[in-house]
Amino acid sequence: MNKLQQIALTKIKGVGPKTARNLLAYCGSVDAIFNSKKRELLQIPSIGQATVEAILSKNHLLEAEKELGFVEKHGIDMLWIEDDNYPKRLLHCEDAPMLLYYKGAANLNPKRCVSIVGTRNATSYGKQLCEDLVSGFQDQGIQVVSGLAYGIDVHAHRQSLKQHVSTVAVLGHGLDMIYPAAHREIASRMLEQGGLLTEFPSGTTPERNNFPSRNRIIAGLADVTIVVEAARKGGALITAEIANSYHRDVCAFPGRIDQEYSAGCNYLIKTNRAHLIRNTQDLFYLMGWEDSRKKERTIQLQLIPAAMSADQEMIYRLIQERQPYYIDDLAQQLAWPTSKLAMVLLEMEMNNRIIALPGKMYKLL
């Protein structure tokens, strides 16, 4: 795969993630996109004259060469959407970036991933909640994702480093800088125990419009988004809304009704946009996560129960191999219509073959 062309595609004006995916689907590869003729590109739905002319232009290739030089000079990993090491949780998001720039040691496909977000004006109450939450993540295979901003974000990263928990910051700018500058030291430490991730090329400054885009990656990387402390309006609530739109779980800590920076959390809980949690144990219960620090038990594969249909047996065997199993992964593995999968899962629940867990996961009874 041509890295130069991958970068170039992301630099074409009018070609966002959805349009790029459309082009890739019709043309088959990024190389084929740039080698297609004008009349072929014009036949692709939602691709107009201006976009086609931009694709056929050579200007973006010159910009891409400069970016590729920066990437290679600084040892930055490029994660293309078709690569094996691209974050798999993001693949389920229709607006996932085609290309990510990453520097760090952490695996972006961990066993479990939690995003922690909140106000820039964190109180002592919020900081304590954050510390207690992250301290329960030790030895759990959990990765913490946040945005390196002031307040709850950087506190989550700092506590993760302290507790030896993998942590990744998603940035709203290129990897040629760190914003806020005051967080350069912690960002440097994160390269050894986590990483820095962005969809923005070098030279991109932290403009206000970049942060909602950054927030969608924070939500898309995680199994669950946790709002620790937030006002009624702000980036944390935007991230929570995006997570809900991705059908990911959202949790929030409640706070006093007269506190400004608890208003956002209380609103999410009141409107059923978030589960109420008080501690790490509540989170694990909601997500169906077992405490791996407990003595591991040897689980023998059970015999397939009698009186199961062929469809039920297929699902049973899949869940038996890896518990719990996400419904999205089942759908992808089986390639069934959603309506059929939902019906078979319901039948198995009613027959006490499986149990549904929070987070759209299933395990055997």
C-alpha cells in the first residue's frame, strides 16, 4: 500500500472519512483511486466534479511527500484503515478516520478500553473520583483514553501512569507539538506507557473546530465512556453523545445538585444517556467485566446442549470460545441480517442458554 497516496487522500479538500470510504469501496484500493479516469470517478455516487478534479490534481501529492518525510524522520506509525493494527473498535464507526498518526508503545487494540472525560475545571471531588476509579484498573488489561486537556483529562492520564495502567491521549492537532504546552512532560512519559494519537497531520494547530473531531475518536476507541465531572455544556457531554450514537456504553458519576461541574453528569443520568456509577466495582458490574486479580478458574468447554437449532448452535459455539461476546462481533462473524441475529439471541435467552450483559455482550449460562 502506498503511504504517499494514503496521506494524499486525506489532504484532498472535500474528501472526508465517509467520502474516502465510498471511494475506496468503489475503486478497491487507494492506488486505484488515483489511477482512475475522470469518467470513472464521476460515476461514483456522491462524488462531484470538484472532488474529481481535486483527486486528479497533483498538489496534494506534494503536500503528502512533506508529511511522509516528517513521519519517517520522527518514527511515527501510520495506521491506515485497512491495516491489521488499526484500532478495531473504530472500524465500527462510520466516520472513523482513514488514517491515524501514532507514536507510543501501547497496543491500540487492548482487551478493554475506557475513555475518561470531564471538565477542564476539575474540583477536588472530581480528582478523587478519577484517582479511585483508575486505581481499580491495575492488572485488568484496561487502557485509559482521554484528550490530554486540563482538568479531568490530564488527571486521568497522570493517575494511569502512577498506577501503571496503559493510557493514550487523542490530540486535536499534529504530532509536531503538544497542547497545552504545560503537558509536554506527561506526554513524553506516555510514550513509554501508552501513546499519542491523532488524525491531524503535522502543522495542524489546535483550532476550536478540531476538538469535536478529536472527541469522536476518544468515544470510538473505547468500550465505555466515563464522564467524571462536567458542566451542562462542553466537550465531555459532546463525547458522551457521540459514544451513545456509536451504541457504546456511557457512565457518569453523580454530584450535588447545586454544583456547576456536576450538572452535566446529573443531566446524562436523568435523561438515561448514562449509567450511574459510584466506583470501579459499579463499572465492572455494568460492563460484565470480571476481576482478573481474582484466582483464575479453569473453564472447561461445555457440551452443546441438546434440542438446539443449527443457528443457535453456531452462536453457542462462538460464545463458548470467547466470553463475553459483543453483538457487533457476532453480526460480523455470522454475516446475518440484524433481525435474524436478534431473534435467535432472544430465543436462546428465553431458553436459558445465554445471558445478555450490559454493553451489548452475551455469555453462556
